[in-house]
Amino acid sequence: MLETADEVAALQELLDASHASSTSHLREIINDDRTLSARALVALLTGMKVLSVATVTATGEPRISALDGHFLHGSWTFSTNATAAKARHMLARPSVSVAHIDGEELGVFSHGRVERMRESDPDWAETIGHWTAHYGSSPLEWADQICMYRYRAHWMVGYAWKRAELLAKHGIEP
């Protein structure tokens, strides 16, 4: 968990606003007993998580692919090769949807925008360091044209089918 108190508070505000603006159908499923707090999410989303990232083609057709994601400072980071179709989609149309689903136990659903990270970004070294520590090699060494992305959600909800059980299983206080 690299999140500061301010980042957790901002994430909680996003979660609360997103849940409040959701449809009644979604609120029936992700009700008060199944909603995850920002504090719970940052504790649950440590390490690599498989993300489903949805992009859109130039003709408006949806595309989805799986990416390794790391939740850092209350936001996802992920990478792909610049030659991948999703990289071209995100460059031209940076609005994407991102989901992490772990069976029935946990779901994090969001909509937002991606930003390609640059070496000049203040969080570049920390992000690359985190990824390198996790994988044992820098993602920048995996191919010639690796692109790192930061995701900025404008809508996000966290879901747990059996919240109390999930949090207890991971040693997280409710």
C-alpha cells in the first residue's frame, strides 16, 4: 500500500460519488453490505492483478484485453507494447473501462482515461521500481516499445459478495 491518507480520502470520495450516481439496478447488487471502502480496496489490491481493459476501435467497436495491473496511489498502472492494437486505441481514444474481477469474491469496476507515463513524470521512478521489484526485471526491458500507463478513473465501484468474510480472510479490519 503506497497510498497516502489524502489519496485514500480522494478514492473514497470517488467511490461514494460513483455509487450514489449509479442506477438502482447496480445499487441493488452492490448494496451497503457489499460495497468496499477505499481503505479495503487499497489493502486488497496489492501486487499484480489481472485487469480487463476495454478500448474502442476507430469505428466504435469495443475491444477488451487482459493486462497486468498494479494499484498504486489509488490508481491502476499497466503496460503494453506500442505495437499492440490497444496501445493505438488508447493513444487515439484514451477513454477506457477497467475491471478487476476475482470470482464472486471481489469486483472493481471503473470508467476513466489513460495517460501514457513518461520518464519525466514525478511518479515514473517509483512506478518502474515497483514493477521491477514485483517481476524481477524492469518492464522497460521486456520489449523495445513498452508503454506504461496511468489510469484516472472518474467512476469506480468496489464489490464483495461476502464483504465481512473477504476482509477477515485477508486480515483487513472492516
